[in-house]
Amino acid sequence: MWGLFLFTLWERSPNWKLLLLAFAAWLILSDLLTSAQGGYFLSPGVVQVLTWEGWIYLGVLALLAYLGLHREKIFWQALVLLLLCSALILGGSWLVSALTDGYLSRYIPLLWSQVTSGDYDTFLHWVTLWLVFLCSVLSLWEFLRKIIGVRTRNKSLEIKEQLLLSNYASLEERLREDAAARHEFTHWLMAIDSLAQQGDLEGVRQGLAQWKKQDAPLPRYTKNYTVNAILQDAAAKAKASHIRFFAEAQVPKDLPFPQQDLCSLLMNLLENALEGAAQVKEEDRRFLRIRVALQHGFLAVCCENSYSGNLRLDKKRQLCTTKDHPEAHGFGLPKMSAIAEKYHSVLDVRYTQDTFTVQTALSLPAAGR
């Protein structure tokens, strides 16, 4: 228990409840050691202090405090299950002992006679030892479950990161096709102009009718190919979800950031914003506003979007990061925070009743080193 507490302390999320369990376990251990062999290597005064009858009651109080601080339903379900299993094992052991005339079948009635006569020390000792053992098993299980959960979440983020980069690759291909369509559109305009100069109104009408059937070309937000591609993709998704999309990008053609970091930050940011805005029932209230600008050696990014007003927060008042609850609006935040920290910044997350805002200012690599 002490080792688990030190590990949580090293992880900067100390589990103080483990100290209560470690204290109760230490009292039991010290009582066993001093009662059995303590007289051989400890002074009589120390043995007298360590064998004080009041320690067992302090151990019981520490154990009760540990249990009282656990309010998770899953913990109590597991504890009840372990209690039932251990009670069945004890009952089975007593039955075997009774059939074979073993010591346990005689010891339990003796223990019960002590309780009925008002001597609770031995009974409390065994109950405390029993509960400390079960709680230690649960603490270890809780610790392993947390470690597995963190690894699973990190794995999910890695998978999402791969999907984002894959989507960006397909987006690049689509933008190349769009560029080719723009080039063809220029030739089409020249053809329409030629028909108009020749007075072929029927040809102009047919050409315009054909143009109306085609989708309008995507807007161009900036000369930076990566940022422009991501914004254009978000604009297309916003249009499909009936979300008003506003984007402003004041960045040069080349940015000194690795493409993977830039893609991960912006695509996570926009995907969360699109999901949040899509949760709003009233279509006229759906909006997404993003601004990316290079200012004074920093790449400033600010994204605002409407959302339903429902957020899932954990015990630390942090946003949940699970896709099982779309309203959480939190998936990808750890990855974005890591990128912000990498460039000497923080991810500032704020929200009102109907607006969610995420912003950061990344220090340019050349200026931050």
C-alpha cells in the first residue's frame, strides 16, 4: 500500500486514502511482530507501546475512514462480491474442518464465546485483517484498472491521430481535384465569353445551366496549403451539418511547424467544434468561428462554437474524454494540450451556457529555443 501511494505521488495525483489503509495494515503487522518475536530484539518499553490495546481500535477507525471515502459504486460492488466469496470460502473451510475434526471448527465457537463475554480484541483483529486484505486487493485492482485505462486512452488517441492524418491525405487528393476543376472552370468561362461575343445566346444558356448543376468551388482562406486544406474540409462538413462557418487565416505560405503537429491541433480542434455545434437542436443557433493568425512570433489559434450546454465533468471538474458521450466535447483535448506545451503554451478552454471556446498561442520553434 505504501508503494502504491508513492507511485501515485510520483504521478502527481496522490491517492491519500491509501495512507489510511497502509496505517491499518502497519498496526496489524506491528502487533503480529511484537507479539511473536518482538521480545527478542525490542526493549520492553517499545513492546509495551506497540502492543497497546488501543491500536486495534485506531486501525478499525482508519479502515472505516478509508471505506467512507470510497463512494464509487463499482468499488462497493467489488467489495461486496469479495466479502461474499471470502465468506463462502470460510464457510467451506469450517465445514471441512468440522468433518475432519480440525482446529478451525473449535476455534470459531471459542472466538464467539469471547465476543459474547465482552472481549472484542481478537474478533476486531481478525475482522480488520480480513478487511485490510480485501481492500488491499481492491486498491491494487483499482491501480491496475487506472493504468490500463490511461494506456487505452492513449492508444485511442494514437488511433485517432492516424485517422486524422489519413483523412488529411485524402483531403489533399480532393483539393488537387478541386484545383483541376478550378482550372477547367477558367476554360469554361473563356468558352462562355466566346459564345457571348458571337451572340450565341442559346449556347450561353446551356453553359450556365450546366454550371448551376455543379458545386461551387471551395473558398480559399490562405496561401498556406495545410491550413487552407483543413479549413476547406471543415467548411464542407459544416455546410453538410447546417452549421454557419466563419474562418479567418492570416498566415504565410510556409510555417515552421511540423505538418503532423499542425494537422493534429487544427483537425482535433475543428472536429470537436463541429461535433459540439451539431448537437444544437436549433439550426439557426449552430455556428463555428475560427481564427488563425501569426502575430509577434506566435501562431494564435482561437475557435468558438455553439453547443447544447451539456458537459460531462469528472471529479476534478475536468472535461471527460470519451466518445461514448458526444456532449462531452473533450476527446482530443489531451493531444492538443500536449502540442501546446511542446511550443511553450497552454490550451485555454472556456465555456458559457451556449458557447465553447478553445484558444492557444504557439511559440514559433525558432523563437522558442
